[in-house]
Amino acid sequence: MKKKLIMIFMTLLLITVLAACDEEAPEEAPENGDMEEEDEPGDLEADYGGTLRLAVSEITHGNPIYENPEEMIHIQQLIFESLVTFDEDLSIVGEIAEDWSFSEDGQVVELVLNSEVTWHDGEPFTVEDIEFTVDTIKNTPEESISHRVYQNSVRHISAVRELENGNVRIAFTRPFSNAMEALTFPVLPKHIFEENPELLTGEDFPWIGTGSYRLDERDTEGFTLKKHEDHYRLDPYIEEINVRIVENYDERKGLFQEGELDLFRSTYLDLAEHESDEEENVHAFLRNHLEFLAFNFEGNSLLGAHPEIRSILEEGINKEQLIEEIYFGYGVVAETPIHREHWLYNENLTDRESSLEDEGILEVMEDLGYQYGDENLWVDDNGESLSIEILVNENHGARVMAAEIIKEQLVQLGFDINLAKEDFSSIQQRLDDGNYELYFGAWDLAFLPDLSFAFHSDFAGRTNFMSYENEAMDEMLEEAFRAATQEEKKERFELLQEMIQEDLPIISLYFIQDTYLSGEALHEVLAPRATNIFAKQEQWFIETK
């Protein structure tokens, strides 16, 4: 029986290796050896002018600290700016601030501001604008979606003070590792709102920022932005951005296919079709969206009590297969909730030795009282199979498909896997009651890295719905949170990832990529990212000839 099981494991390993080799195989050259010469985007000379045509599903009043629709948050970053912003790897780079330095205890930061920054109405940018914005965010109405992002970060700011040289000193209530990430909020002009605070929440909110584009016109059908000629830092090629409101996804898709839009956000269901269209360019970037399997640690859960079984299950899942078959390759394998493109990612995680090699799994299962039965399943002394139920949302098609594949993979390892496909309200009730074994879910993770909500004991039974409790994990989470320097933060988060991978409170499956499609007239769409699809937009240009 042991030989039979080992042969199954060797077959799985061979399939994985062959799949990896196939992914890396180079494309074959055309048989006739003829190569058609086409103009590449890099062959075109960028020129000023042109109109970028976009569509969004909705807009509200336009206040960037209250605004909720994701597509509008991206566009607003062309109008409103922050002291600092996120780079491609989610590290911090300057925007209005050119440089900064921390006190030794990490509780105070001094930022050097660009002295040439002005608002779109010509008024100079001041430290008072920063202080006003912080106070406004702290008083954000609870019904605003955005308060969950900006309020949670700026609540650690205790004081904003102007220095004699016009720069700013910001003090925090205590040292915490996300101090710079907390300063990525959009800054509002105090001189506009101080005497008219009702404008902050009104429909006639004035779109006056410091960004490279300013509002030109707005009506019920959309709005137009014009290049801000006096911007202190950027000189975009594109002169105008026209944004229309199109609520229906299929209508937006149709407009793009007809050449009426230059940029379109697609879904994974359309990716195969889009890849075959020569006139469209696919721009993929990693979202902070993690798909995972969560264990139940409440009561006498077998999976919660034995990290050895959790490890076997994790290693038995071919994550690459899930990404390829369901998302057409638009995803990245996850080891923990910190993705591989993040500056905090621990690159040593991918080098972990597999416990599926040799006879390690046999020893683990036999030590737990299970034998490999005649029906190729693990059974206990009473002949009962080791049955595991995976709870999944029946209305999430991609997740159901992934659950079916995972079931097939784990059955080959001897586990009796059953899928419970239920609606969201039923799932929520079962999670609240702790009535599940393995839950297939997802998190849209904040860009301020703090995993306490998921794994700290203080949140057990709440956002830590698994009721996972581990004193060592609590201590590591707290150390990562209060790291005073970026070097210490990196070190703490690498150790935290190792602990998560070792104890496996969840099986991190993959991060999904977002895709935008650009039309044939739009060029040099270089670096769209989850935090800002218009990153480096000043290098984009429209082919007008």
C-alpha cells in the first residue's frame, strides 16, 4: 500500500515538473521564416495633444477622501496629489514631498516639500492644507466608505506643524511601521473649504487639486479634464481626458471594441477573447486581492489542531493549475498574504522543502491514527475516511471552479473531499457559528500592510473569523506594527511570513491580476498598478496622425 501511495505522489510531482517545463518553452518561429514588419509603439514619436477617452460606471460628488468607486479613485489621482505615494512594489516614493527623515524613535517625520506646488486656482500649497486635510479625514462621516482607509491611518497622527523653512513636521501617537503609508491621503485646499465646509459633501464639490490635470467641464453625462500647464513637476503629452458615464459593463466593452474608448477594464471572462485581438494591448498588474482557504480553529477541529495536515493539504494543491485554467494565467501564486511583487516579500519562502517527498506524509498520517485504505483514502481504526468539507460561495463561478479542481487534487492524496456550495448569507452564518471545516474565501487587502485583523488573537471571532490564536504570532504582528525603521519593518515582516507559512492559519492560494486593454491609438502605457492605473501617465501619448 505504501508503494502505491508513493507512486501517486511521484506522478503528481512529475505532472507539476512537466507543466513548469511547458510554461517555460520558447515560442516556435514561423515555418516559412518570413517575418512581417510592423510599427512598434516604440517606433512612434511622442507628440503633445490628443484626447484620452475613458468611461466609468458612476461618479458621486468627487471628494477624493469620501469617494468610493475604484475607477474614480484612479482618475482623481490625476487631479489631487498626496505628500507621498506608492511605487510599483508598494514602497513609498515622494509626490508633493521630495524627501523625508525620521527621528531616532521613529515617532516624528520631517518632510521637505516642493516649494513650487500650487493649486489649480493659482493659490500656493501650504502646510495648513495638510493640517486641514488631516482634521477633515479624522472627522469623516462614518457612512463614507473611505473612512475605513484614511481614518484608520491618520488616526495615528497627533500633530502637523510647519517648520521655519516651509517644510512640515508630522508627529505620531507612537512609532508604527506604516507611518509613511499613512501619508498617502489626497490633500485638499484649505482656502476653498474653510469658509464653506458644506462643499466637502455637496454635489458641487470643487475639483481643485495640485495634480497634472484640472477640471474643465462637468455635466450629468461625464466630465473633461485639461492638462494643468503650470504643474510643478509633470508635463504630460495628452492634452485632454474625456470621461463619460456608462453604467453597464457590456456597453463599455462595446464602446471599446468600436474604437470609442482608449482604455477599458476587462474581466477574466473576456481575457481569452482579448488576447486574440491584434488591435488591443493587455496591461496586467497585480491586485492586492488574495484567494485563500481558511481553517477552523474553534473547538476540537482536526485541521485546526494539526499543522501537519494543513501542510500536506497546502502542498497538495497545484496553485499554478488553478491560475492557468481559471484566470488564463492572470494571477500569481501566493505563499502568504504578502504577494511576490511587494517590497516586504520574503523571497526565501519559495525555497521551502516539500513534505510530500519520501514517506513523510505516511509517517504523519500514521502518527495521527490513519492508514491508507483499499479505496485509496485515509481511514481511521473504525474504517471511517478522513472527510473534509470545503465551504464555497455558489454564486462565485470562478471560486466554484477552483474548488472543483482542488477537490480533484486532494482526492489523489487520499482525502475524502466534499464541496458545500451555499449562498453568501448561509456562509456568513456558518462562519459566525464556527460551523465549517475549510472555507474558500478572499480578502481585498489594504495597501497599508497590517495582518493583525486576520491572525491576531484580539480579533478572534471577528475579522479573525477562524478564531486562530497563537501567542508567538501575536507578538510578531505587534513587532511588525511598531517597527521604527524601514529596515526593521522588512526584517519583521519577513519573519512574520515565515511564521504564517509554517503554522498555516490559512492556505494562501493566489493573487489575481487586473487587466486593462488599450486601443491602437494609445501608446506607452508603461506601469499601471493597483494603487494607480495612471502611474507614469505623463509618458502616455495619443497617435493623432
